[in-house]
Amino acid sequence: MLVHIIGTRPQYIKAAVVVSALRKAGLEILVIDTGQHYDPEMSVEIWKNFEMEAPEILISNNENDKSNPQLIANQIKDKISDIFVSAIVVYGDTNSALAGAIVAGDLQIPLVHIEAGLRSFNNEMPEERNRIRIDKLSSVLFCSSETGIKNLNNEGIKGEIILSGDVMYNAFLFAQNKIPEINLEKLHSITNKPFAVLTIHRPQNTENLTRLNNILEAMEDLPFPVLWPVHPRIKKAGDFSQGKKNIYPVAPQDYFTMQALIKKSQIVFTDSGGLQKEAYWAMKPCITLRNDTEWVETLHNNWNVLTGDDKEKIISALGNYPQKETWKPLYTGNPVGIIKDYIQKFETEGYPSIK
């Protein structure tokens, strides 16, 4: 049995498209939700929208457990102790993904890492440290780009490395068919005219009030209004946006509504890795409110610009919009199909061992 470990919203979306394809191919799948970012409404919404069943196992964690990969790993081991597991599949770079990698290493089970090889080269990011540890433990590593393959080769990673593209592209395409059903005007009146989309969720921006205020002050100076779906981590968004004429905070939005907002917007401001790609696929300029990115290919021709919280850089980036003719496909093709075909082969012929 293939065990898929998920725990955060992006992982729910990635797993939805991958698990669906593998189940249609006849493979036996067990999905374990670690509860790292569990929210009943959010989780149900994602699985329903992607036409998937809910995970078979939900691990109920307290707040301390959710930030401790070893504790999560111990709980996963309890859940699979009586099951024959052919391989463990993890997604991305979260603590849940690292917990799955720890389980695979401890139990000597092959580990499949989807979204392998990403590097921001910023070791202060916990995600960066997680990526490196997961890749070292992986038997099969699916990379979104040639850059990821190069990073793994430079590090001497021994697992089987495969160029797949990014599974979020499949999710992005799936969502495009849902967008016409969404009435954005019900969300906020500004969606009837040019607007920007803003998302902020990383602790470096949400827990540092100076950085957060710098970003919002820059938004206030934009030539169009800013729609801000507020992450639950920011408890008092109204306080931060009070008196800022240009900023319109709204509740967090589901995946399909976010895709609709990106499609209708002029530009995206974000510290999210996922939105950098989604803005790019929608051919929308992106300003990334970080000083680094793991999605380095999106930086070409100013499709994505790194500014951190520097107000001058944010405003300056508005004057350097990319030219439409410079857009080129990135992370595309049929990533889920490639992953499905390889996993089918490994399930039949056996997984490669880490040399």
C-alpha cells in the first residue's frame, strides 16, 4: 500500500490530483492527514472541490505536536504499524513531509518526494532545512525543473531523480474550469475595476510587525486597490489596515476563488511559493515579499521580482512589468501523468534503494 502524508493546505491540493490519478490506475492508497494545519471547513472544501474523498486517517495533534516532526512521525508509525507499506509519498517541505521522511528512514521504507530539489539557499528558513533532510532520505525524487535536478546532483543525492514538472500545474488547470462559476462581485466591489491581490503568511512577515507595516504602507501607495485575503496567523488585520485607504482585507478564500482573483487582478503580491507559480501560469506579474525564492525560474524578465519588505523596491517593481512575449512555459506538461506512470512501474518492479 502507498501511504501519502499530508498536513497543510498546499499538500491537500497536491495530493488531491496525484492520489486521484493513482487510484484511477488501480493502486491501493492510504492518505494520512497529520493535522498540521487542520481546519474542518478548509479541508472539506478542498477535497470536495477536487472531487476527492477525505483522508482515511486524521491525526489529532495539540499545538506543540504540530511543530515537532519527530512527534508527528511517532504518531504516523502507530497508525501504520500493522500495514504493509510499499512506499511513503511526501509533498514539499513542511514538518509533515519531514515527519513522513523520518518514518520512512526509521522503518526502511522507500520514500517518494514530490517537489524535490528546491533550494532558496537560505538556511534560516525551516522549509529549506526540511527540504535538504527529506531529499537525503528519498529513494525517488520528482523535480519540478532542471534546476532542482542540478541542485540534487550538486549535493550528491543518491536516489533516482526524475524531471516531472510541478503537480500544482495540474491543479491550476483543473481550477480554470471552475472559475466561471465564481461571482467575484459578491466578494468585494473593487473586483469590478483594476486591483491587486495580496497574501502574507510566512512568520518572517506576520510575526515581525515592522515588516508587516512596511508591506502594508507600500500597498497604500499603489495606483489601484489591494484585495487582501488575510491568513489566520494575522489576528488583527483590521487594526493593521485601519486608515489605509487602499487596502481591503477579506476572509481567507478557497483555492478556486483565489485562482479567479489572480486571473482578474493586475498583479500579485505574496510571500507564498505556490502563488508565485500560479501568478506565472496566469501570466500575471508577481512581486514576492521575500529576499529569496525557491522558484528561481519565475524571475526571468521580471515576471517575478524579489523585494522583501522594502517599500521603495516594491513601488519600483511596478515600473518594470514584464512583456507578454517573454512568457515561456515553466513546470508544465503533464506532471501528474509522469508521476503516475513511474509509481506504477515502481509498485510492480520495486523501488530503487538509496546507494
